[in-house]
Amino acid sequence: MRIGIVDLDSSHPETFIRRLRELGGAEVSCVYDSGDVHAAGYAERFAKQHGIPDVAESIAEMAGRVDGALVLGVNWDAHLERSRPLLEAGIPVFVDKPVFGKLAHGYALHDIAYRASTPLMGGSTIRYDDKVIAFREEVGAWPRVETAFACGPGTFFYYGIHTAELCHTVLGGSIKKVRLCGEARELFEVVYTDGKVVRLELQSARPPFLGVFATNKAPASVVANGRSNGLIGAFLKMVETKEPPIPFETTLETTAVMIAVHRARTAPGWVYLDDLPLDEGPDGAAFCAWYAADERRVGRA
């Protein structure tokens, strides 16, 4: 199975190459880099270092040479246009977190994949973490979950999606509204349509990610770091079967929660998911420029 990687900005390409080799049955055969973070020539050096035979001149060129693709750039606002030629060519695609920063981009990704009948997945490794999946199965046997708390480290939108996806994986969807309730540590309250309340702390000091869930029976918790091969295993299965592991509507909702959280930082009161503007959200290009300028982060996160 031939896998292509689009954008080499962070440590994720190296991590995914290693995990693909651990699982076997697939190999990264082609890379393409947009130059958002690294200077010209980096893709060639990266390919040589990792034994990758092909460096594409364009994403469209890559589409004719691979069976599946990983779109890994840190500029979430570029994910739509960099996924489009692959999806339209029928190449199954995984888009790294955050998958998009504006709802319009998320809906467009969904529409392109649907019209092309091409499988699409994206988001956090936490959703596919072995511990989180086992914990979700345990929770399924519980009485009703009344409330939950989750926390995780790192840059607000870029890493906060891990914390949001941890709760969403365990509790499922149907989220109604979000509000800020503690500025100092980026603490937010998330309310489900059935009344469940989740509190997300999005800038705790250190990894890993923690979720605590209370029911009318007993509390329970899960700690996860997303470092298992679960995500890559799910991606390879999608490439083989042409069936995504979860509906893309799930990814739309979890990312919409983070867009609502972003809006709640400055908007007074509740932010309702149904009222989110289509074309507003965190600035992916600005984040990418900051990321590229911070040499301590380049290739590390």
C-alpha cells in the first residue's frame, strides 16, 4: 500500500512513518511540502533521510502515485485546498488536527468527499487511543453520565482539540452550547442537548490528557497520550476498505466545539453551536507563521 504525506511541518510525519513501519503492509512512497514552515529543499532531504523514493512537485501529481494520503500541515486553513485534489482523484485522506478552523471549510471537505465517493477522516490521535477506546466500552455499561471534566496541555486551538475529542469519544455528540468560565486556565463549560455538563481545561501544565466522568453510580477516569498505533491502523483500514472509521459529521461537531470555544473567549455568555458563523474561526495562517518562527517548535509538535 503506497502512502503519501502532504506537508512536513511538524514531528507528525516522522511519527506516522515509524508507526506505518511498525504495523507493516504500507510504506510512505511519496512526500510533498508546501514550504509553509521549511525552506526549499527540505522535502528532498526528508525523503532521503527516511528512505522515501519520490518527492512530488504538486499535490495533484502525488494523487496519481499513492493509494492513500496524510495531510499534516499545521495551517488548518490550508487543509481544504490541499485535500481537494486527492479527494477528487478518489484517494482516501486523513487530515491532521485541527481539521479546519472555519465551519465553511469543514462542510466543503465533507461535500467534496461525498461527491467523489472518497473516504475521509481526520482529527486527534486521542480518539483512537487504546486506553480511551477501552474506557468508552466500560462507560457504555454505566448508568447515565451526569458530568465530566477533561484537561490537557499546549497551544489553545492546536492542542485543545485533543481534550475535546477525549470527551466526545467517551460521551458522544449532540452538543448545544459553550461558555468561558475561567480565563486564567482556559476553562470552558460545554452543555449537551440532554443536559450533560462537561468542563474543559485547555491549558493545563503538562501531558498526558485526563478525563474524569461522574455517573449516579461512581466516578471513573482515563489518562491518555495518543501514542498508540490506533489512528494509523484506522487509516490503513479505511484505505483498504474505502470506509471511514467514523462519520465525518463527528469530526464536524468536535471541531465546531473548538470553534465555539474560540469564540467564547471574547463573546459574553453562551455560544450556541447552531449559531456559529460559517466563515469565522481561529487564524490558521497566523498560527503557522508563529509556528515557523519558533525554532524550538519546528519539527517537534
